[in-house]
Amino acid sequence: MVVGFPICSSLALQDTTSAHGAVLIGLLPAATAAVAVVRGGERPPLTFWAACGLGMVTVLVFAAVQGAGQPRVADLWLLAAVALGALGYAEGGALARELGGWQVISWALLLALPVVAPVAAAGLVVRPPLDPSPAAWLGLAYVSVVSMFLGFFAWYRGLAEGGVARIAQLQLAQPALTLAWSAFLLAEHVDPGTVAAGLGVIAAVALTQRTRRRPTEGQI
């Protein structure tokens, strides 16, 4: 979560819009639930996996249409971010039951520091920022302090107390919110196809929750 998800998503957003990325990242709740049920030893019905497949097909078709017939490299980065994010959420939620929510993300950042700091320093030397605006610095500060740190205090605690697969479905709101904020903050054009694909992903992920059997006590 500290390294894989932000790097993959940042590389993707160099070549695509945040509205486009919101549709692919919309798979994260279903992917998190899938990792959680496998890790927890659950045996969900075939309809659960069919719903996951429906969401994946929706995303791949959307990516192919947007990419003039085939997924772009940016789409592959986003799918990698989804896979790494799902694994991180499932493991982090399980670990938060023992350590607590804020301790998990704090230890994760601390343990990653010896790797992240030299890479960041080298990046600033090799490819320094080209006169970033105050808004860019503000965005970086928000992502660093809130999205990648303080937000996880509440997120991991919620995963620990409510169960990873169930609480992860709250991310259903993420595609819709991202589409709205991308239009409001970045003045991005959100076309009807993007909205339709986003709604399709939300419907597929909602279906995974309805078809998933309730876990037995002690499972994620």
C-alpha cells in the first residue's frame, strides 16, 4: 500500500484522466472482497465470482473502447494498483485487529522509509519538478498527509471492526465521488460512456456483496 498502489496509480495518471481512472479503480471493492474471502477460507457461491467477472469485463471493455480497441499501458498500471490495493487492504485489515488501525499504517510507513526516502531523493535529483504551482504542492501535501496517512486511521479501524469484505464495499462511493471531483476541481469532461461504465462497475460490485455468503465467526 505504501509503495505499489501510489506508484502504479501515479504512473497511470500521467497518461489518462482521473475520471477514466475512477472507473478502473472502482474494481477495488470487489477485488478486496475476493482477497478477503480467499484469505478467510470462505466458500462464496459461483454468483459471487460471476459478479466479480462481470465487473472485470465491464472495466476491460471500457478500457478497450477508450483505448481505440485495446487497453492502454495506463490501464495496466491501474489494474496493477487495484490488485496491490486489494491485497494491502485485506492484510492491513487483518493486522489492524491485533495492532490497531493507526499503528498499522504508521508501522507500514516507518518500515518503508529506508526504501522510499532514497528513491524520492534520487528522483528529485534526476528529474526535478518543473516549477510546480502552489496548487500542485497543496495536492501533494493532501495526498501525503491525508490520503496516505490520516485517512488510514479510520479506514483500517473500520476494516478491523466491520470485516474487510463488508467494509470494503463502502468504496462503491469512490467512482462516483471521483467523477464528480474530477469535473469540479480539474474541469475534466466526463462523457456518458464513462458514467455508464462507472455505474456498471458499481452494480457489479454491489452484486458481489449481495451474493457473498456471510462469513463464519473469526473469518475476515
